[in-house]
Amino acid sequence: MQEVVADQVADNEPCGWIIRVQGIVQGVGFRPAVYRLATSMQLPGDVCNFGNRVDIRLYGLRKQVSGFCQALQQHKPPRAQITGIKTDILHHYQASEFTIRESEAAATLTASGVISDLAPCADCLAELFDPQSRRYGHPFINCTQCGPRFTLLKKLPYDRAHTSMAEFPLCAACAQEYEDPAERRFHAQPNACHDCGPRIWLEQNGTRHNADDSAGVIDQALAVIRSGGILALKSVGGFHLICDATNPDAIARLRARKQRPAKPLAIMLANTESARNWVTLTCAGQHSLRQPSAPIVLQTIRQNTTPELSAVLAQLAPGLNALGIMLPQSPLHWLLFHAAAGRPAGTGWMHQQQPTALVMTSGNASGSPLLTDNAEAREQLAGIADALLMHDRDIVNRCDDTVVDARDDKPLPAPDTEAAMPALPPLINRIGRGLAPVSFTLTACDPQSELPAVMATGGYLKNTLAVNSGAQLYVSQHIGDLDNPGNARQQQTTARQLNQLLQISPAIIACDLHPEGSARRLSERSAEHYGALLNPVPHHIAHIAAVMAEQPQTTENGKPRPTLGLALDGFGLGWDDAARGGELVLLSAPDFLHFGSFSALPLPGGDMAAREPWRMAISLLYAYGDEPQMQLWLAQQAAQQDKTRIVCEQLDKNINCPLTTSAGRWFDAIAGLLGVCRIQTYEGEAAMRLEALAQSALTAEGEPGIRLAADDRLCRSELYKGKRRLNMRLLARRIITASLEGADPARLALLFHQQLAAGLSEWVSKVAQDYNLNAVVLSGGCAQNALLRHLLRLELQQHHIRLILPEKAPVNDGGLAAGQLAWTLLTHTADSAAKENIDGLPAAPSHTVEH
């Protein structure tokens, strides 16, 4: 942040001043806060939203204006974020009182901080549960500090006329609040009450049930849940499907109807005190749960729970050791918990343990887009939900719930002690309501340079989009996997909405290198529509560039430093058209240097091998086992004899068995070999189950990680064909032999994680030493493995190397769009000095996949 005050005026002469404030300063009550501060300091002038900032004009002495700027930092609204203040003389300006001007549209609206949706603030919750308040029990209560934002917004600037609340004229009482700068709801765009706001109702079997008030509707909805039924609730960014999280039969019905046999389900609880019964909270976990973004937070399932709770947890997260938990994200959710608690007056009950726990999952059939429209919900959820809790406020921008992983941090102290601040920030797995659109500045680019507008179309799985305005980068909400036609259509809709909202006409379309799929088709159509250039970016370069964009590495004098990165995932097309996923790369725009890959494995059946880990188990035995071991394992799979025979023939004749260096397929192979998961019902299932199994052995041993002697290391870095390969042969042979001899699968799963972490650390440290680096970026889907992150961090610390994980964009393929856009801009602006960071760095290194 920088404050610049002009010095062309005497200290004792009042004059006009212009103060430009940038950051998240719209939709958070910033102008009312400025008004109250200025009037309290008796400074005349005005304040106005100016698209990309807030402009404040003052008439006073230099020292008064300087004091005002300092006070503004201290008394800004809680949700506001100031990233820059610039103050200068405004000639010929005078004023006698302070006023708030209407917002002005600007040509540079895209630099504005688009505010995300915010969970109810403490003041609104106090009113919500106060029987004397006129907004007691109002399902849409909000103020300038909370409430829906992005999901209602049609265009900037953020004014009521540009939101879906424009359909609800304010009553006299709400209009008075809206117009009074001293009120908390001054220019709160979604402001409403029981008299003038949206309405809720319950529908069952096509019939709309009438109720005298909102409380009656809530009672009807709660009765559906308590009877074991499934409720569809129209939330902030889309519909939720809800059932009682303590009712095994209700959970089973939800899984069957939604066609979601094993993928984990998140639960909603009233508070962090209630969460302690279900999970082991970390400091970062509690901090994340209490954020206004109200995300789903992954935490480790609590050990030694009651048999009843253990049985329910096994249904919610089959075979896993982590559970997603969240707190109420909207007044409507809070009213369900309030009714379940017996509607006590006040907010004291909110801080006490509550027995109510609700499964909270997206309102759609598995894999399809989240539903937002009432008519579509009636049609598509008819066979899933027993009742629908509806309202008549339109959702403009679809948003799934945000998901973060906060397992890396230290455990939370006892309930009666003050929690420390998180030492390790949470990892973002999905951008959604409360965060979308994510925005950050690409500081590695020269802020004075003319940067082209770019739209990046992301990847095939966990798709997001990204756009920029200058050096400001925006990442869209989660769209989903593009193998679903509905998600592919939603990708096109999101691209149109994002570009319209931020008024961007891209000159470059960045995309994945893979020549097929919905993302590529959107890229080609968009390039044609905008007359833009098409810029393909290698998959794993984008993974590392996404982290490089938000956390650039610099020397002591501030110059850019090359970024060393590990890209570990399931599949991505390499710069050489090879299937990759276990790569060690050094980035220094506009070039990159590929050091090496994991030992390669065949993919028998191509993409089918990614869905069926038993195929990867045979591949592992074929590559690293001997004939007796292969036959012994196959004999144990007698029920699948015909299928296994075909796969063996494929491998013998090299029919549809492309090689891959994918780290994800190595996890699948070990999981298949140990019998952890034969066929995946959702992406990443085998690896997640393997991690949970390994964690159970680690918990039993009570050790943070086994320190391996040099001669115990089975996963080694070695030179091979001019590259530094991570050789997995010894590790594979050890696990194959031990598993066939009847060793404990949990201990073998742990051995795989420990040896892999040690091997990765050695691999990284050798390159880091050669290039005088002290940090490495980790990105890709395999970085979602909390045990691997923990063990790798411990190993790297011994080499004095810092592990860097993304903090803004998702670590999985949801971050690809950010990386594609960042790499496009970095390569566009790179000059000859940047090229000299790595001596003789090839622009597009050729490479043959090792085996």
C-alpha cells in the first residue's frame, strides 16, 4: 500500500484534496464509513464509487487530510480491504458539508474488487433472533457487512438496479435505512424486510403449502428433515439437498437418489463447539469456519467417537479419514438451526453445542450443474427431494460452496483456551460462494506496462475460467467436469457472464495444450468471436505458473527468481504430446526447463486405467514384478479372470498401453495392488482411500513420520537419458513383495507415502542446490493429499527448502485457468533480462518418456 501526499501547498492553507482508495471497497459499507469518519472530523467534501475505486474529495488542511487517511485505515469496515491510497491536490475545489454522491460508471470497471457473497454478520444475527426486531426471523436479512453480492450481480457498479433485488421495491422503512448515511444499511443493495423482500414457501408433490409466516415455512421444512426426508433448499448460489446427518437411512436414500454411492458428503453444524464431536479441529480449521465466506472445511475425522457416530461417519465419508464441515451460510440456514433449537431468544444458543447436524450437498444429479432456477429444480429434483424450500429471489451467478482443506495446521487447543492464529493457511480445493470471483494482482508483471486482456479456459476436470484487467487477475467460480454436457454449457454461460460483468474483450485466449474437449472448443470459438489469438499452455506449466503468479519468488534486491515446481497429478498433455503427471520443472518466463519425471507406467486401456485401479495394479506388476508374483496376484483375482487376462494380453502386445509419468496413476496402482479400491466411483477415490489407510497406520504408530536412513531410501533421484528421473523401481518391488507375503496393507500404504516424500525431497534438493534455490512449489491434484504434504514438508525442512502451496487459486485443475492466464501474460511481458535468469534455458525442451 502506498500513500502519496502532494507538497505544493502550505501547511496552514485549506485546499481541495482527492483521495483515491483501491481494493475491496464496494458492497462493504465503505462509503457510509467514510461519511461517518469525515463528519466526525468536521471535514467537508464527498465520496463516490468510481468503478475501480472509491474517490473521496475533502476540503481542509494538509494535517487534517493526513489524519483522515490514517484514521480510515483503522476504522474501515470489517469486510473492506484497502490495497492502495493515493492523495493529491484538487485545485479549485471547496465544500461546506460532507455528502455521498451517486456511483459513476468508469471505463476501467474491471479493476474494481468484485465483492463475494458474505455470511450473516453478528449484528444481523442479533436482529434475526431478537423477537423485538422488525426483522425477527427474516430469511433474507443483510446489511453492508453481509449478505449476497456476486450471486445477485448483473453488472457493475454494484447498485441495487444492477442486481436481482431490483424486482423488490423498498418499503418506506427500508428506504429510510437505505438513504440514511448513519444507518448500517445505507446503500445495502439487497436490503429488505418481511414487508418488501422476497418470500419463501414449501412445495411437496407439486403442491405449494401455505403458511402464515416464514416461521411456519421453516417448521414445515424441518419436519421433512426430521421425518427422514430429503429437502431441497434454494440457497445463495444454488440449491442444496439436505437430510439429517445422524439418520443412516436418510443418508442412504440421498446417496441412492442422487446416484452418489461413495463420494464424501459435507455436513452443516451450528458452530465450532458442535464440530468437535465430529472432527479434530485445527487452528486454521476453526479460523476458516468463522470466515464470512462460510466455506466447507476439510478436517480429520475424530477418533474414539460413539459407535453410532462412527457408523454415520462411515456413510458420510466411506473409507476416508476427513470430513467436510461448514457453518450456516445464509439466514435461511440459520433459521433451520434456530427452529431445531426451539427458537430461543438472543444469540447465546449459537455458541452452545447443538445436536442438529445436516447433510449439505449440491442440488443436482451427480456430475450435473448446480440448479439455480425454481422451474428446473421442480423438474430435475422431483425424483430426489421429498420437498422444496423455495424463494423468489433470482440467482444470477451460479456458485457451488467453496471447499478448503485446513488439515495441515496444528490442532486446536482445549475448548476453554484461546485459539492461536493459523500457522499454515488452508488449501483451496474449490472456488465457490464466498470467494468467487477470486482476484489477485500479478505482481511479477510491470504495473506500468500495457498488458493484453486474456481469457483462460482451464482444463477438462474441475473447470474454472480466468480473465484479467491489466495486472489484476480474476478466477471464476467452479464450473465442474466438462464430460457433462450441462457443465460444458455452463462454461459458455460463465464465460459470457464474466466478460460482461468485468467488461472485458480478450485479445488472447489461453487454453490447455490438449487439442480436444469442451474447453478447447470454447477457446477456438472465443478466439474467432473476439478476433483473438489462441495461446495453448502445457498443462503442468500452468499448474506451477498459477502458484508462481500469486507468490512470485524474488532475490534480495527484488528481482524475479526462477520458480522450481513439482506438478503431481493424474493426467496432463505434455509439451511433447506425452501423458504426464509427475514432473519437476523450473519456470522463468518466457522459458521453462524440464528436469525429469516419475518412472513411467503403462496405461492398459488408456483412460479406462484411470477409472479402474486394478488395471494399474497389473501394470505395476508387469513393469516391476516377476512372473510368479504376477501369477500369484492374478490368482487372487479369480472372479475377474477374463478381464485380467485381456489386460495382460494388452500389455504383452503393447495394445492401447501408452506410457505415463503420472503421480496419480502410481497412487492408483498401489491402491489397486493392496485391494484398497478396484474401481473408482469418483475422481481421486483410490488415492484418497490410500491416504486414509496410510494415516491409520501413522496414527497407530504415534509418530509424525519415520526418518529414513540413506540406505533405506527406495525412491531415488537418478540421471537417465540426460534427465533427472525419480526412480520408483525399488519402492514398487518392496511393496509388491511385501503385499504378496501378507504384510499389513496400512503399513505398506504408509511406506509408500513416506518413501515418496523422501524421494521427492531428494529430487528437489539436488536441483535446488544446483540453482541456488530455497523453495519449491507443489501443485496438481496429488497435492490434495494432506499426509503427503505433511511428510514432504518435514523432509524438505531437513534440506532447508520451503514448500510453497497456492493460497488463492485451487491446487487441483481448478487452478489451471489462473496458471494459463498468468503464464500467457508473463511470457508476453518477459524481456531479455528475464531470459538470462537460467543460462541457456531451452524454450521448448524435447523429452522422451522414460520407463
